[in-house]
Amino acid sequence: MLHRIVCHSRFALLCFAAGLLAAVPAAAQFAAPPGGTQVLDSAALKPPAGARVAIVEFDDLQCPACASANPVLMKAAAQYHIPWIRHDFLIPYHTWSLTAAITARYFDTRSATLGDEYRNQVFANQTYIYNPMMLRQFNENFARSHGITLPSEMDPQGKLAAAVQADNALSKQTGIHHTPTIFVVAAHSKGAPFIEVMHPEQDIDQIIEQALVDTTPAQSAKSTKAAGKK
């Protein structure tokens, strides 16, 4: 790891065009609701092992709409104690999102928590990171605040860049056209295996709560019902 949230501002049409050109043709497996994403391959739209429900997001660290949605997703993941899986889907004309994605992967190698904190801080400070030079300054300050000295080359063998590009390819394979595209996904659900969250601020709580109900084991549901009658 249906509905999409379109990249804001004057770049919206360019986001749409870039995504269409990048899409990989494939047979559709699920019909999209009005205005939603036509999922071509649902392999990425599953919770990690051991989780009933998760958030799956496809984003670009330079996307203003992603920055707007990020606090909502942070709150939902923490409130419901569910995994939040982030996939890179790079907008081709963005000038620093690839470098930021590679930097996030570098911090992931230190700890997954640190990598996620970096992504959250990039989104929170996105308006101040208006060119690659400002990103470099931000990266140095972030590393320094965590007692880390950034190496002159974070990805000497290109492994981190390859991981970002693999994620980008997975996004295209899934059928993603816009950033952010957000799904609530469920394992062994009595309802939908995944639902695209079109309006996170309005809808994500209700969608997650329904997914949790739909994935409650039958025995647990019966026990809860019986306990309520006593």
C-alpha cells in the first residue's frame, strides 16, 4: 500500500497530466467510485502481517496537498493504533522531492521512527523548502538536531535511490495518478478490502472505524454481544 486527493494549486493540472503519462496499462481489477482511482493491481493495498487495518498512502514530499493531509494521517494512525504505510510517487517536475525521498530512506537506515519523523518535518516545513539548497540546509539542521552528521554522500551505491524508484514503479503499477492517494486497507474483511479516502479530514475516522468492525473476528464479536446482554 476508491478515491484520490488532487495536488493543490496551479500545479493540479500538471499533476494530473504527469500521472496519466506515467501510468502503466493493466487490466482493472476493481471498479473505482465516482472521482476515485481505478486500481489496476491491488497487491500494495494490504495491511502488513499481523495487522487487521492499515493506512496506505502514495505521496511526494514536495506536494502541498500531501503536506495538508499529513497531520490528519498522523492523528488517525496514532488514535487507532494502526500501521501507516507510505509509498513514494514522485511528481516529475518537482525539483527536490527525489532528494528528499532518498534522504528519508537514509534516516530509515538509522531507525524507521527517525525516517518517519523526517518525512513529517519536511511536510510541516514544506513552505520554507522552496529549492534544493533550502532542502540541503533543512537536512543538515534536522540531522544536527538528532546528533547526526550527514555524510557527503548518503547513497554511494545508489541503493536508496533504487528503493525510491521501485516504490515509484509500484505506485504506477497500482494505478496511482495523483498525490496524495490514500487508502484504508483491511485483511480478511467482511466489507471492502480497501477504500480510498477522498476527504481525509471528514471521512478517515468513519472509514477506519468501519474497517475495524468489518475485520473483528466472529468469535470476538459474539463474545462482546453476549457480554453486553449480561
